[in-house]
Amino acid sequence: MNSYSIALLPGDGIGPEVMREAEKVLAVIQRKFDLNLTLNQFDVGGAAIDKHGHALPEDTLKGCEQADAILFGSIGGPKWDSLPLDQRPERAALLKLRSHFDLFSNLRPAKIYPGLEALSPLRADIAASGFDVMVVRELTSGIYFGQPKGMAGEGEEEYAFDTMRYSRREIRRIAKIAFEAARLRGKKVTSVDKANVLVCSRLWREITEEVAKDYADVELEHIYIDNATMQLLRYPNQFDVMLCSNLFGDIISDECAMITGSMGLLPSASINAEGFGMYEPAGGSAPDIAGKGIANPIAQILSAAMLLRYSLGENSAAEAIEKAVQQALNDGYVTAELLSAERKNEAKTTAQVGDYIAAKLEELA
Ligand code: NAD
Ligand code: IPM
Ligand code: MN
């Protein structure tokens, strides 16, 4: 029996609500696949600020260091928005975890499931043409982390500044991830940049071209970020792997999520060079729906599947979860945001969707 320990960091808003459903699914996986999973829960984000005065308490960081992988919910919310930037849950916990573990490789797979085109807000003929993209986002550098950042000057001349910065090494390592991913998929990398304006993007292009030479079987194309956002809506099926810097990947992945039907469907994996990873929905704590029991738990459940695949190598368990999720979607057993106005009364709660997926898993696995 394989034994693993997973650090669970539910966080704020809908985080704890959707984490509960992922735990139900992992409980079934444990039995069906004969795994010994130890799940240790830790405080993070606003919840940790309220309890311990810090968004990433020492215990939480230690717990993560001792685990085989981290399953993260979501953090942040209006209650903590007025804190100084470096104390807010986003920077003090989430970005800190990403940089502490050097989780530079962020994989965000988004697809319109065959038969589920109606969930997409895109025009029917466009949704029918297909959409299956892996966003490969650089996660530990770029404008999020570049120094210096701050404020200077006075009065009306006071100004704010951030630094966008990328080294050759940082671009090369994420580009390789994108090409490796493309090799296992549609063999095409679209590198997203703003090389008509930004020096960082010019270096980004240079390095991706260099890396491409080692992947003759993979096609490389470059696209400007502004064009990319519209091409995704015009003809989403032209993309396979989208290679993005930190900020562009953040934006593109929300758009990709919505093309599939909901932010609540998009999982993500953030992995370092050793294969250690943190897994989390691409969306946030959704304060607008938190506490109502209506959040879609699928992104969290699929993040657990990615954890099983990428950090634990338990591929068949991951596939079983993905199949059970597809089944729930096929059966129209979904939360409200995936339903049209006339069908809202058929909506299921967060817990009902989690129970359904867990039950399907019992049947399938
Ligand atoms: P958000 O992703 O929380 O919400 C955007 C929209 O998507 C909302 O309408 C929300 O209801 C919807 N949505 C998101 N997840 C959903 C789900 N599972 N089911 C149904 N609908 C869902 O983004 P936001 O409103 O810009 O940010 C809210 C807070 O979350 C902010 O504090 C932000 O910094 C934080 N945030 C955290 C993470 C994270 O923890 N990884 C990611 C993004 C945003
Ligand atoms: C995401 C989130 C985070 C990001 C925020 C909360 C810091 O939007 O994971 O996409 O910008 O990376
Ligand atoms: Mn984001």
C-alpha cells in the first residue's frame, strides 16, 4: 500500500466549502485504490490572520514542508483587502508559498468536454469547434516578484512602480515545460507575449525560439497578449499549449476557464523542479457566493486529481476522478452558475455535487 501525506490548506471564502468535497472524493480514492492518505489541515490566508495574526503561520509552512504535496483552497476577501500589500493573504501566503517552494511551473488545463458545449458562453458554432488548452504559466518571477517595487515622489508626482524581470534561466525552464507538455498533446506551443513593447517579451521570444530547436516535432508560434485574448473567443480550437509569463498567464487562464463554462471548473498545478507541488483551483475565494453552499467544487476536486497524477504518480486514481467529474457534468448534476436562467431551479448544492461525484467514483473505480 502506498502511503502519502497531503497538507490541506482550505483558506477563505468558498475555500473550506469546496475543500470538504475534495476530501470526500479522496476518501473514496483511498479505499478504492488501496492508498494510505494522511490529510493534515492547516490555517492559511485571512482565516490565519484572524486566528494567528499572520497569513502563513510557521506551523502551516512546516506542515507543507513535511507533506508530499499541498492541496490549497483559496484565500483573500474584502475583510483583508485594506491590509498593506505584503500582509495581505495573496502576497503573504499564496505568493510566499509559490516562491518558498520554487513552484515555477503552473499548469492550468481547460477544455470544453465533448457533449458539454452548451455550458460554454461562446456562440454554439464556435463552442462546437472544440477547445482543449493547457495554459503553462510561469509562476515565480515576472512582474509579480520583480524588485524594486514600491512608491516614491510626492504630491501629484508621487508614483508607484513594479518591476517586470525575467532571466534567461527562468524563461528557459518554463518554455521547456511547455514543449514537453505539447509533445504529449497537440504538438503546438503558442507563446503569449507583448514583444512589440516589452523588453522582457523580446527575451522571452528569443529563448522560446532557442528551446524550440530541441523540439523539432512541436510547432512554435508567437502571439501578442491582446490578440490572444480575442483569438480565444474567435477560434479557441487553434490553441494547444499556451506558454505565458506570470501576469499574462493569470489573465489568459481566467478567460480559458470561462470559455469552458465557469471559473469553478478550472484546476491548477504549481510544481517545482523536484516534482513537489501545490494544487489549487485557478479561481479565488468568490466572496460573492461564499457561505451559500452554491460554489462549484469541481475545480477543487480536479486539483486533487492533478495532485495524484503529478506529485504522487497515481495516474489511474487521477483518471477515475476525472471520469466521475465528467459523469456529473454529463448528467447535468451541476451548481447554479453552469445553468441558464430557465434551469436555475435544477441547480445542485456544493455538497450534492461532491456527493454525486464521490458516488460515481464508487461505481466507476
Ligand atoms: P474569484 O475567482 O474569487 O471570483 C470571480 C468570479 O468567479 C465570481 O463571480 C465568483 O463567484 C466566480 N467563481 C469563482 N470560483 C467559483 C466556483 N468554484 N463556483 C462558482 N463560481 C465561482 O475572483 P475575485 O472575485 O477577483 O477575487 C476574490 C478574492 O479571491 C480576492 O481576494 C482575490 O485576491 C482572491 N483570489 C484568490 C485566489 C487563490 O486563492 N488562488 C485566486 C484568485 C483570486
Ligand atoms: C491566481 C490568483 C493569484 C495570482 C492571486 C490571488 C495572487 O489570481 O492564482 O490566478 O494572481 O496568481
Ligand atoms: Mn488569477
